[in-house]
Amino acid sequence: MKGAKKDYVWVTLQSHLNVVAVASLLNLAGVIITEGNRPDQETIARAEKEGVVLLVTPKTTYTVVGELTLMGVRGEA
């Protein structure tokens, strides 16, 4: 997560508990979990407790990042 900053969105195919820990630590705006991967109940509960927004999509990471870019969402280069 080098380069991630507060209020960024993390697009990943990972759905395990550590995703929430990293998102919380970095104060990310949320996590978009791709390729239909679903977090387990423990991960969801931790996200709720930590105030981390989790979104799930069947789309690939590549597709989601492309769509965000087309919408004007950009990180720092």
C-alpha cells in the first residue's frame, strides 16, 4: 500500500481481515473488493467496528480501476 493516503479508495481482490486493518490504519475512504470475492462475517464485523466501508463487485480490479479513472477519480502521480 505504498503511496496510499487518507481518504483514498483501495481496489483489491483480497477480502480477508487484514484488508480492514490496513484500511483503518491508513484512514482510507473505503475498500472495493473485486471479482466477487466476499468478506467473511468476522471481516464484516471488524469493518463495521472500525468504520471501514467495504464494497463488493463481480468486476475485475482492472475494470474497476479503469471505470474510476474514466469518472475522474485519480491518485497522485
